Amino acid sequence: MPDATVTLPPSETQEVSAPLLVRAARRQQGDGLPVWFMRQAGRSLPEYKRVREGIAMLDSCARPDLVAEITLQPVRRYGVDAAIFYSDIMVPLKAAGVDLDIVPGRGPVVAEPVRDRAGLERLVPAEPGDLGFVDEAVRLLVAELGETPLIGFAGAPFTLASYLVEGGPSRDYARTKALMVGDPELWHDLCARLATMSAHFLRTQVEAGASAVQLFDSWAGSLSAADYTTFAQPHSARVLAGIATVPRIHFGVGTGELLTRMGEAGAEVVGVDWRIPLAEASRRLGPAYAVQGNLDPALLGAPWPVLAERVRDVVRSGAAAPGHVFNLGHGVPPETDPDVLGRVVDLVHEEGPTLRAEARAV
């Protein structure tokens, strides 16, 4: 009997040999289950804290050797199925000359918020050479990672705009929303410029060898479905349209009512936070999308037997989707015990395929 792979069309042969994460994103994973964690490359790892000691966040993102080391740390420790590029969504803005800092315990702080046309004109996209350190870091990583895929990432225009308009983190995004509906022309001009910057940031990573990308629209969940469709989706769609050569993941927090619109922006995978089951998320999205998520990060501090069963629940629910990438529903909390994450990875790898197969057979 001839080898079955010989009879496959070239495109299908490539899928069989592709990393599990890429196959899951393209809804061709079978029963295997890839796992990685948002913010896996830092915060909770003691080795991360050692190498970052005395180095500001944005400074660490500009050092290719340090970026490579931090990105690789969780891959070495956990054996996750993908590395996430260590950087920050504000890096393209910093490279473009925006006066900002990431303040420990608070987040990004912008010295001169953008609230009028004059503020917008200060926002000049980075020149091609301004992201050379990103290109260098990705190439170092791809060479070191071998068959483990690297996920590139960027911030979505709405989330970047919210930081620029508010001047920092916000609870209600009041200034952002007021500008958005009060001066829609300025808003769309701002987001168009940010879309260009995010697309350039992503293209730099993909051209250097990233196997997939994730677009973070962290604060899109603050919008109604109508406002998201009008003021955010078109700009995210523009970013994603420029990165069509690799699988694209689109993620936001509190976006259960926006999932279909996020998918329609152009991603193959829609990230889901912990607020709705993955099976329901997949039902809303339909069969054209894979899902990612969605263990509640707060549960990482629960007793292991309880946490383990919640992990299994996520796997079973994710089996309803044509593709599933196991992840948290948001980032790893800084106080997380690294050993717990290791046990989660082991459980997903050891039990995930059987749990997924059993759930899909029902």
C-alpha cells in the first residue's frame, strides 16, 4: 500500500507537516491540542525577573538579545507549542517618537495625549529602519526555536488610540469615546495612522520569520457592537488584511458580544476570554473560525484538583470548534506559581487529545 502522504495535494501535504498551532489555526488539527499562554514570556517567571532586573520595559524590548532570551524562557520551561514574541504594543509608538513610558504597576503613560488635530500631526509613523531591532530579534528567535512556531503580535488601532487619547490606562474610556463620536473624522484619521503602524510592526515580524500573529484589541470590549463595527472593526480589518500569509489571531477582553464582528475583521482564530464557554463562542462565530482560550487566569491559584477539572472543561468545550488553541482567557497574572502553569501544559498535552476526541465523538 503506498504512503498516504504521497497522494496528498501539495497544499495538504504542507498542512500535515505544519506545526500543530498552525494546523489548529487553519482548522485542520485533528485531536491534537496546542497550548501557549498570553504574557507567558515574563512577569511570573523567576528567570525573567532576574534578566529584567534594573532594565525598563521599553528598553528591554529594544535589545534583541534580551528579547530572544525572554521569549525562549517559557518554551524551555514548559514545552509550550508556540513562543510569543516578547515586546509591547506601545513599541511602534515609541519607535515613532511618541513620548511615553510604561510605569510599573500602572501601564503605558503618554506625556502628550492626542486629543485634537495638532496632536494627531505629531504622530508620524516609524521609518523602515526604526524597527531593525525587531527584525534582528525575530531572526535570532526563529533560528533558535527550530520547529516551534513564533507568534508575532501588535496592538489593534482602537486599543492603541485609547492609550493615546486617555494618556494612560482608563476605567471607562470616557475621553476616547467622546472623541470617537464627537469628532469621527479625527478619530478615523487617528486610527488609520495607527493601523499603518501596527501593520508595519506585524509585517516586520512576519518577514523575519514569525509563523502566526495575534492582534490584541484588549479594550474593545468597552464598546457596543454598533460602535465597534463603525469605529474599530474597519481599522483592525486593515491591519489584518496586510498580514494574510500566516494565520491571524484576533483577541479582546469582554468581547463576547463582538465575536462575530472580530472574526469578520479578517482573522482565522478568534480569542475568547473566560466569560462564555468556547462551545458557545464557536456557535456564534460559525464553522469558518478556530477559537483560542479560555481558562480564567484567576483560577490558577485554585487547588490543583479543581483547576485540573476546569482545564478539562475548557478542552471539552473547545472541541465544539473546528480548531482550538488552548490558552488563558487573558494574560498570566504576575503572582502565578510557574509550576502550576507547567502542570496545565502537561495536562493539556497528556489528556487533551483524548478529551477532545471523546467530546467530538458525542
